[in-house]
Amino acid sequence: MNQKERFGIALVGCGIVGGGTARLLTEDQNFLQERTGLPLVLKYIVERDYSNARALGIKEDLFEEDYNKVLADPEIKLVVELIGGLTIAKKMMTKALEAGKHVVTANKALLAHYGPELFALARKHNVCIGFEASCGGGIPIIKALTDGLLANRIEALFGIVNGTCNHILTEMTEKGQSYKNALKSAQAAGLAEADPTLDVTGMDSAHKITIMGSLAYSEKISLETVPVQGIDTVDLYDIKTGQELGYIMKLLAIAQKTDKGLALSVAPAFLHKNHPLARISGAFNAVSVYGHAVGHTMYMGRGAGSSPTASAVVADIIAIALGVTPQAFKTLTFWPDLTADAVQLPQGELESRFYLRFMVQDRQGTIARISTILSKHSISITSMLQQEGETDSIPLVMTTHLAKSGNVQEALKEIASLEEVENKPVSLRIVEEYPESVS
Amino acid sequence: MNQKERFGIALVGCGIVGGGTARLLTEDQNFLQERTGLPLVLKYIVERDYSNARALGIKEDLFEEDYNKVLADPEIKLVVELIGGLTIAKKMMTKALEAGKHVVTANKALLAHYGPELFALARKHNVCIGFEASCGGGIPIIKALTDGLLANRIEALFGIVNGTCNHILTEMTEKGQSYKNALKSAQAAGLAEADPTLDVTGMDSAHKITIMGSLAYSEKISLETVPVQGIDTVDLYDIKTGQELGYIMKLLAIAQKTDKGLALSVAPAFLHKNHPLARISGAFNAVSVYGHAVGHTMYMGRGAGSSPTASAVVADIIAIALGVTPQAFKTLTFWPDLTADAVQLPQGELESRFYLRFMVQDRQGTIARISTILSKHSISITSMLQQEGETDSIPLVMTTHLAKSGNVQEALKEIASLEEVENKPVSLRIVEEYPESVS
């Protein structure tokens, strides 16, 4: 680009991340110019409510309510979409792309639902979309997948990609808090929304694995095909019992290559306490990526928050102003508008170890009956724990060797129908450290 | 680039990393073409000894001894320098740049010694140098510093960047092995060179902190100004005693911003066992980078080895063929041929906690005399450990609050001159978790 020409930026949405972005672009404008040589200029902020922008001391002459005027300004090369949600955000992004503006966004929901359509639209108008901030907050994980690890066939990707859930699980694990109280503490710490549904149901993690998995494997993943389980049904008893057995519970987003297709999932799972991801605690995120050449690499950082996410937004702005993202978008072939639908492993075919818990009445022969059913479905047990109970109903906990998840589900159905078994049995994956294949 | 035009690559050096690179570029040629859309072609391998290439099954028609012929081939756009060392490598790289070829290298020694000169030469000939593989093996840490974290003022960088040393320290810590035996085991595992001097003296880590630090801070660091201490003088006794106090020893490369300039060092140091870097064990490397916006980010992976390092080499080749590295090299301003000399914190000014060990004869008043000297130099003690000894000479271990390293060195000199103090006192930094400044 011509270095004397200003690179005009319009920011749509000035909430938590938008505010952080506005601050970085204005307070650090000279620093950014010195460090990059690029004349980045935040020219407009489009918002319905400027109270946050005012509170941050953003200059009022940036405020502009007329989005059409912004898009008509030829100096605006790039629109940053940070309003979130699906409806208005999609309209605003579509208009920007149609006006020939590059777009940078942190909106994982939008990209997980409409990524291929939006990427195709960008391509049609010869612009591109930067979305580093959509996954893992400030961690440059999209860059790693689309650049640093490009020489690799990715074999597996495991992510702790929701800070709210990780904070809640950490509180429950380390302080023995109930789910309810841990959620309240996350809300008090500004880590969870007033309506935390997207986070705690695992949907937010599903959005992110859809985006990351599509890039990692050059296969288009459809959000609705990802099996999703949240942490909202997790019982403190299982966290504590898992801990006694040496495991830590994390909400894991997984995209793993198998001979029969991609195995995708979002679910709470147990990791051995020495597993590298077991130690990622609180609001931190981490993504482990295994490549056929590089082996295990891991990326850790703050997965949310104003300035960490803004760090990723501004990195995207720089890469677009520099011309490198447009070039990558034009030439590389793994963008989700260009790839075929992912071939997925049929869900019951996934092999994993499992933690199982049954609530049983203390009768003679119960363990034998349960073990027999498990054995009939080719499930073998590695450990068993039955504590003495004060009530009639006693928890019986088992961990298994590798078993097909379909077999486990069938066995559990059968066990649930036993007379002495109360409630629905609990099953949680035990995810072992993925074996590297490096040479 | 024109996508029909082949992007010809010449590989100079076909040892461990060169062999891995040749395999990736040949065995995975179709995969790379599919994944990137780039027609990368390995056309020549220049080596004096082709035995490794032959053992790997590389096709002999790639072997070419005449480097001038290679450079004269207009289809060759890029030369990969993987012979290592300073003399021949520098000549070969210089010739490639002068012939208008881009260069990719894993040669940290060369870049740490002659980086500014080589970058300037590349710039003069309108080509660029890719060096992701020079630091942290397969970890895309150079990309993080020159791209993903660009919006940040970097505040601190802590790296475990030598797999040989980390393997040796891990063996000593976990298995109580002597330094000598741990070194032998590293050599047996192919993790240490027959001559491990560059690794165990810390020089290799110094090369890497010179390269990473110059980029992180946009200030040119001169290798000879980095204080370097290796692991070759580490005593198993201190590792064990540190462990009893809750600390793990790591060889840390540090570049930290202070009010008075950059604090650079390579030295064995103690980390609390819960410090994120304390858990990086064996041959793994990790780099923690703290930015003013992003907070703490950490990058982990294999720091050496054939295919992990080749992964970084091929990522660099892709980024150059794609045109993105040339663009970044032209526009961004932090390359070491463009920046001013780093302003460094005077060495004695560094504030840190310390682990101190004195070998003393068991006399009355010794602790008082030592404590008095420390106190006189404004050093206060946080813990003390004196074990009963079977010999006359007893180890006395102390940990300190934050103290100026210059004061510590002066105090130690004075203490060493006490009659009852034998040997040279041992002092090791205790590096605490760096406080994030994110908002």
C-alpha cells in the first residue's frame, strides 16, 4: 500500500471489545505507526449507545450514527464489526463487504453460522475477513492454523476456549463451590454475561471449534453437526470424585482426525492432572494442536476481556493494512467458502475412555449385574469406586478402558433400566494425552 | 505470484533439519499444493555429504554440488540454508541474497551474530529472510512476535528455548541424576550434540533471546551484551534443595522491559512449581510473552528435532512464496537492520529474588555474620535452611526478597572472604510469575 495514504478504519460497536479496540487505536496510534510503519486511523465509531465510549474518554468527533455515510467514505478501507449477535451484525457486515471494505470481527456465532456465505461475499468483492479475535481472545491461534502450522497435516485439536466455563470449573474444582455459586462468582468477576446460556451450554465453544476445525482440516464443518454438551449439568460430586482418581474436569472442544472421518465434540471431560491442558485455569484459554511434522504445540492466553481481545482485533487490522491477509485469502485454499463438507466419524464410533457413575440401591449382586452388561458391550473396567453411603442410594463410579461411545450409550441405557439403578447414569469422557507422531 | 509459475527451492545442507525439510517438501508436495495453492518445488539439494539424504530415500536427481549453477537458475526463488555454523553458512547465505534469492534459515548463531548485516543485504537486493525455525523449533513464536502480538508493547519475554538443557535439567530434577549422566542420556536420546558446548553454556539460548528480543522491543540487541550463564556449572544439590523449597530449576532466556532499559539474561533460575513455565519438561520449549494489551500468552512445542524444525522451515517457505513475508519485511519497521541499539538496564540494577547457598564451617555466629553482611547491602531474607552435616562443611541456604543483583554480588564477595566460608557462594535468581497489566 501507499504509505502516505491513510488507512481509515470504522468501528461498529463500542462495548467491551469495541471499547478496548478504540482505546488501542487512539491511545497507541503513534506507537502502532512507529512499530508497523502503517498509518492506521480510526475515523468513525458507529454505535446506538455511546455511553461506554464516553466513559472511556473516546473523542466524540469519532461518533457517527450514519453507517451509510461511513461506507461511502473512500478513505474507509476496513470495518470492525464488534456488535455481536447474528441479525444486525450480519446486515452490517454484509453491507461493509458489498461496499468493498475489509472486515475484522470477533463474532464467532456469526462466522460459525454463516462463515462460508460471508467469506464468499468477501471474495466476490475482492476484500477479506479477519477473525483472529473470534477464537481464543488474544491468543494468535487462527494465525497459527493459517500460517505457522501450514506445513502440517493436523491430527488433533483440543481447546479450552471458553473462559467463563473454565473459570466456573476451576472454582468448583479448587474451592469445591457449587455450579450455581461458581457461576455467580464468574458474573461478579465480569467473566460471565447476565445471560450465560451461550457459554455454559457449550454453544460458544461449538462456534469456535467449527471455525478452527474448518481451517485446520480444510473441511467445512457445519455447526449443527457438532455434538454439544455444556457444563450446566455438571455435578460437583463428579468433579470431586474425578479429582480423587487423579483427573481434572475441563470443557473441551475437540476436532480429531480418525481413519473414518473427523471426530468433533464439545463436552466436559476428564484430563489426567498431568495433562498439559489440565493446568489451564481460571479465565485462561489454551489450544493444543498436533501436527504430523511439528508434534504437539500449545497456545495459551486470555480468551476474553477488553484489551486481550482488542489485541487480536488490532493484529488483524495490521495484517490487512499490510496486505498480507488479503494475499493469504486470495491464494490459500482452506477458507470455508472453498472447501467441501467435512466427512465426520459416525458419533457412536468414537473410541474413548469413560468415567461412569451410577446411583444404585445397596443390593447384593448390583456390581455383578452392571459389570456383566458393560462386558457384554465390550466395555472393560479399569477402576471402580464405591463409597459407603448414609442413604439408600449410593454412587458407584467406574472408569473404563477405550470403548466405543455407541457401546457405552447402549450399555448405559440397559443399566438404567435395572431396578436398583436410580437417576440417569453419568458418563464423561476421559481424554488422554494425544500421542505425537513426530519423527 | 503467478500460480502457474513454479516456485523453485534449493536446499543447502541435508542433515537433521535439512533431511526433515527435504522429506516434507517431497513426500508432502501434493498435500502442500492442495493446502496452499502454491506450486512449491524442491529442485536442488546442495551438500558435501549426501549419505543422510540417501538414507532418507531422497531422489538423487535433486543432488547438485555446483552452488553457482543453482543460483544461476532463474526458477530458484528461495534458498534454504541449513548447514549451520558461522563461516560457510554466511558465505552461502550472502551469495544467495546477492543473487536475488529469498533465504530461509534455522541458523540462530548466524542471525545473532550477523543479523543486521544480513537483513540489510536482503533489503538491498529486494528479497527477505525467513527465520521462524531459528527460535523454538516448530513453535511459531517469530510469527507471534512479528504478527499476532503486533498491537502490543511487549513488557517481558521468558523462554525455555534449549531442549538439550531442558532435558538435562528435567532428568536431574525428576530422577536425581548427576549433570554428567543427564548429559549422557541427552546425547543417547539424540537431543545433545557430541560437542554440547553451545547448548550447555547457554550460548544457544543467548542467540535466541538476541533474535526474539530485538523483534519484540524494536531495539537491536547485540549478542555480546547479553549476560550468559549455562547449566554446566549447576550442582544437583541446589536443584534438590530448591525443589524442597517448592522451586524447579530451568534455563531461562529473559528479555524484560524496565524503566531504565531492557534487562537481558540467560541463566539457570528457580521458578515456583506452579509457575506456567515450571511444567515445561524434557525436550519441549516454551516462550511466555507479556503484552500491555494481551497480557500473558504462552507458546509451547518441540524446540528441536528433524520434523518439528522442518515444520517451521516449510511454513517460512510458504509465507515467502505467498508474498506475505516479503511484504512484512518491506513495510514493518522492527527488523534488526532498521532499529537503534537497545538501551539496556545496567547489570547490577536488576531487581530479583535470589536463592543463595554458602558452604560454611559449623562455627558459632556464622549465620549472624552472613546475615549482617546481607542486611548491610539491603538484602532481606525470606527463608533459611541449614541441614545438619556429617562433615565440617555444611550448606547454608537462604532465599531473599527482591534485591538488586549488584548488591547481591557485592555481598557475596564480602561473605566469600569470611574465614568460615568455603568455596564460592552460589546465587541463582528466583523468577516469580510476571504480573499482567491487562485491562
